[in-house]
Amino acid sequence: MYSETLRLVAHLPQRRPAPTLPGRLHQLFRHLALEHAAANALEDEIWHLWMQHPHHAASRALDRAATDIAGQRFDLAETRLHYLLRACPDFPEAWNKSATLYYLMERDDESVLAIHRTLELEPRHFGALCALGEICIGGGDRDAALLAFSAALRINPHLDSARISVAHLLAGGKDSVH
């Protein structure tokens, strides 16, 4: 299931983030990896930086698309994201929001393609990795789900839901516990 994306996940530690991402993310991820890290505040700052793009209009378009997704205006969100990604194909969080949208629309193949692109641009995207894990669980591929959740935990060891999913998968469960 989704073999190219799983190969990408297996090699994430060798990948570098896109140069368009804020340099401050490096420091935030180093702190996030520490056991004593203030995980919630660090995660919030990471998500905030992921939502930003050097072109402010792109950031605003992404905000609108996220609002559309939250309001279940999926057609409008899809149109906004389509135009945004045509204009800014190097915007990892726009790809991640597309993956979220496709997941909510039960279009898993398209979601995985968007996750793949997210991870190509931002190999530390623990949210995309967790989403991939959920899709793999839904498709019955426990090994792939375990790979995705484990990769997310290497990046962000404070993800309780991913830790629970890993424990459940190792115990032989077929479904996540979220």
C-alpha cells in the first residue's frame, strides 16, 4: 500500500526541509526532541510557522482554506488549495491541508499523494506522518501504520495519540484508539 510514500518515510532522516521553510524550525525541532520540552507551546509555534509563507497572500489563502475545511465547505477549500498549490507548489502546509481535505472526503489515494509531497518538502511533518498512519490503519496495513507513527514519534516524542496507536498496533489491534 502506497509503497513510494512508505519508502520516503523510511528515508526521512536523510532528507532536508525545503529552503523556503523558516530557519527557526530547526531550533524548535531540536527542543521538541528533548524530554523536558514544553511540547504544547513548541508544537503550536511549529504549526504557526508551517502556516506561514514568504508571500503573505499565500498564507492568507491557506488560512481561508483551513477555515473552509473546518466549516465543511470542501468544494471551496479544494478550489482554493488547487489555485494556491499552482501558485506555490513549494508550500508544504498547503499540501498537508490538501491531504487533510482529501482524507475528510474519503479520497485516500489523493490524500497520500498530498502527504507524499508534504513530506518531500518538510520531512519533519509529524502531522502528515500521523495522517498517513491513520490511512494505513483504515486500509488494513498495520506494518505501514506502525512505520508512519514511529517516524512521527522520532520527530515529536510527545504525540500521545501516536504512542497509543503504536502500542495498540504492537498489541495486535486493527483499529486506532483515537
